Amino acid sequence: MNMIKVVIAGPRGRMGREAVEMVTKTEQFELLAVLDHKNNGMMLSDIPGFQAVHRVPVYTDIEKCLEEVKADVLIDLTTPEVGMYHAKTALNYGVRPVVGTTGFTKEDLQELEQICRDKNLGCIIAPNFAIGAVLMMKFSQMAAKYFKDIEIIEMHHDQKLDAPSGTAVKTAEMIAAVRESKKQGHPNEKETLDGARGADYDGMKIHSVRLPGLIAHQQVLLGSDGQTLTIRHDSYNRSSFMSGVKAAVESVMKQNSFIYGLENILE
């Protein structure tokens, strides 16, 4: 198997550290460089926690990085604004992005899709890289054909910037594709405190919980006469996302189009 040459953006973040470990431990992956908003010109091994990662330079400028190292894939685990800039720049340099940042707008996704079409390159944007979370979304979509009343409760750590989560929005989108539109609850329902019923997506309700101690959790509650069904996934640490990142890196090398959601590459 040919080596897949990788650059990681956001190596010092909690997800980034896991990605560095995963890439360096995967036999067919080679970590060429990392992108950081500081430490330019240093080696990754100079940064605390990375002493065992040798010969990997740190860049702050993605264009300089991609001019000097010939990468196949950019793994981006930063923020929506930075991730969007990195993804567009990578595609312009012929590098396939795998992006785990959530919070992209529909316009962002459409723009990336058009660039992929123009460049004939693959790009994977995944709201959630945990295989179990992807299965939770797929199972919820299956169940939504039979349960029309649905509420989504997503729970994350209190440092998460976007609400609802990308996973919750993606789940709602997948459900809406098979569910008849329905406004849930009593027709005369009234919130006595604004936001009590959560966000509305095609009549479904989405609730966001933010607390220290949580990592990433979601449950989809489906109800009908006399019964409820709960589909839940929990990530207890960030290593749970790495099997999905690895699968996305391997898959994006075979793609020549834009893919949104890990479920589209799982067999």
C-alpha cells in the first residue's frame, strides 16, 4: 500500500493530539508537518507532549506549508472559520481535506462542493468521526419512518462553541429526508420561558446541554402511542473519534467529490 502523507491542523488541541498519535502509529500514514497558530519554525518534538514525534516541522502559514511539503491529505481539527480557509487552500494545492470541525454554514458546504467539482478532488467534512455516532444517526433515520414525533438531546463539554452540534443538525437532516413534516406538541403550546422547547428543525425539537465533565453525547427520543424508542451514543474520550478519522483519510484518497458525513463512506 502506498504511504499517505498527512498534515494536521490544530495539533495542540484535544482532538489534534489524538490525531497526531493515530497518524504516527498507523503504518501506512506519514506525518509530514503540522499547522499551528504559533510555534512557527519549531519542530513538533520541541512542544511539550510531542517529544517522541521526530522530524515534523510546525508551520503557521498553510500556503508556505503546502508549498514546502508534498502532502496528500490535510486533517483539520480547528474552528469553522479556520477550517474553511484551510480546506479551500488545501484543495487549491491539490491536497484532499478531512475536516472534523463543525459549524459550517450551508453556503460554506456548497462552496466546498463546487471547488471539489472544479478540482476533481475529494473532501470529507464529518460532524462526528465516532463510528457509533454515525450508526446512531443511521438507526435514527431508519426509525423515523415509523415514529414521526422526535426530539434530539445533544450533550457536550462547556467549551464547545456551536449549538446545536453538527451531529444533531446532521441527524435532523437525515431524519427529515424520510419523515413527513410535522409540527410536534400541542397546537396551542406556549413557552413561558423562551427556548424551553429547544430549537425547531422541520417540527422536530433539538436541545443542547453544555456541562464540564461531558465529552460528546446524543440521544434521539422517538415517541408514538403507548411507546417510546431511545437511541443513544456516548463518547467518553476523544480516542473514540480516531477510527473514523483513519477511515476518512483512507477513503478520501479514493474520492473525487465532496462528502458530508462519515455515513457516506461506511459500507
